[in-house]
Amino acid sequence: MDSLPEGTPHRRRPRYKGKNPRDFDYKYKEHRPELYPETVDKVIASGKTPAGTHRPILLNEVLHVLRLQPKDVVVDATLGYGGHSCAILPFILPGGRLIGIDSDPVELPKTEFRLRQLGFSPEVFIPCHSNFAALPKILAANELHGADVIIADLGLSSMQLDNPARGFSFKSEGSLDLRMNPSKGVPAWQYLANLDQETIIELLIENADEPHARIIAPILVEDRDRNGLRTTTLLAQSVRRALLTLPKALRELEGDAPIRRVFQAIRIEVNEEFQALQAFLRILPTCLNKAGRVAILTFHSGEDRRVKKSFQQQMRAGIYSATNDEVTRPSLEEIRSNPRATSAKLRWAIKS
Ligand SMILES: C[S@@+](CC[C@H](N)C(=O)[O-])C[C@H]1O[C@@H](n2cnc3c(N)ncnc32)[C@H](O)[C@@H]1O
């Protein structure tokens, strides 16, 4: 019998009609990869991510640049499903420790449970519910002066994206929440309630390079004032309505990309992602031991620009001794097997 984290209420398994469930909650086999490996293998082979899981991106490339050794102190600043952490941990044993930070209180306990089941004890794997911008405090609380290795894999996990209750995806109906930490701040629909048209245009351009920002923003304001844009579907419909003014050929060429970008832009704002990233990049060198290595995976130009600029500035200041000029990107094979890797870029730096 499989065990669940203590305190998890017993729930009857949801039933579905037919062979291939489409809804997140009905994909119970995918939620339990350890019990249904064949189902999970089939889903992965079809280029998808099994529901409730996440596939680590650029894993071999990340392991290569981190040059892990036994006794290393590692910080995984974005623990997620623990995909990168699980691969890192065997390299730092014996004697190493990994602190896994995540701001998501929904997924973090599940990941902790999974890693404990895999045999990583509290001496070796230390989960931490926090924003990664608080890294200096987290190190101090663990009586550490610095880390040998820091990894950050920015953005959303597949568990967050695929769970309609989190409101991250326009592909399923859900409340327009978009918060990684639902106990902090306000949901996206509430945040949007107070924005004027110009502010929306600015955030669409700044956070997602949205070329149709000036067409989309007035329609969003109109629909918001009419229906509140409280759900993922209402926001997606509003963007689609705005795009009706585009020439048909361009609209078809764009497909769902503008909707994805609008969700991204609002998510970045609601979670204050750029503020957290800027703070993290600033404090990084003080959190690394001498010759410490940092690797950061980004997923859009707003993130990559900031990481590149910070690493280059700190290289010129002599704080880092090396960084990559050319970003590392996923191979075609990885993209084919996991399309969510498509826009990933890896940058790394070494502390002097
Ligand atoms: C792409 S996922 C990481 C996946 C992980 N590398 C793996 O292989 O399973 C990014 C994770 O970072 C978390 N996150 C994003 N911004 C954060 C921040 N500022 N502080 C802490 N966690 C953050 C998200 O909640 C999410 O779980």
C-alpha cells in the first residue's frame, strides 16, 4: 500500500469515463509515477509531462557546469518537483547538504515527502518555504556562511501550470489566481481590477514583449469592467476578442502565443518576479563560497536579460572569474521529448 504524507485526508479516487482522462484530477495514474511507471513512460514518450510532475530541463548541462563534489553545500533556489535536486544529491554525498527553497506552499510538502521516500534525510535535504530573495537569511538560519553551488530554474513548474485550481493556464477553466504563493498578495483578477489601460500596456511590453499590447489592453479594460475577468477562460476570451482586429493571416500565425504572453506578463507582476530576481542576482555573490558555481535557467527575454547583465557586470568588477558568453540551449532531442524546454537558456558563473 502506498503511503501519503501525515494528515492527508483520504479521498476516493475520481472516476472517469473512457480510457484517456483529460482532466488534471482524473489523471490519478500520472499523479503517482512510482505506482504506475508504464502509464508515465507512455505520457513522456508522447512528448507530454505527466500530470502533477515536472521534468527537469537541461539536466545534464546543469550537472556539467556545477562540477559537484562530495561535501558540497548546495542551494536549489527553485526546488519545484525536486528534479534537479534529486540528480544533484547523489554527487554531494557523503558529507554534502542541499537546501531546497520554494515559495509554493502547495507543492513544497509533496516534494519534501517524495525526497524523504527516496531516502534523503533531514541532515542531507533541507526544504525551505521562502522567496529565494531571502537567501542570506536562509543560509544564516542554517548556520552557513555560503554555498558551494546555487541553482535557480526560474518560472513555473508543470505541477503549477497544469493544475486548474492554480489558475496559471488558459487551457483549463479556473479562478484567475496566478500566485506561486497563494497565501501572499492578491489573485491576478483582483490585481487587474485597479489597473488603467496605460499600465496594462506597459506591463505587457515590459514583461512579455507583447507586440499587440496596444490592441489588447483597451479590450481587457472593457471586459474587466463588464465581467471582472475573474477566470482564466474569461481572460483568454478577452485576448482572443482583441485579436479579432488583426488581419486574419497574422492572427492565424500568432495562434495562442499572445494569450500565453498575456498570462506570463500578469503572472510576473502578481508574483513580483523581476523584483525577486534582481534582489537574488544582487545578493548571489555574497552567498557563494570562493570558487562557488551558480547556474540559472531562464525562460523568456526579461529574465535572461537581467541574468546576463548581472553576470557580465560582476565579471567586470572581478566578483565572478568566469561566465558563459553564449547561452546553452536545449538540444532538439530534448525539445522534441519535452516541448516545455523550448525557450530555456542556461547561464552560469563562477565566484572569484
Ligand atoms: C521551473 S520550477 C523548478 C523545477 C525544478 N528545477 C525541478 O526540476 O523540479 C520553478 C519553481 O520555482 C518556484 N519559484 C519561482 N520564483 C520563486 C522565488 N522568487 N522564490 C522561491 N521559489 C520560487 C516556483 O514556485 C516553482 O516551484
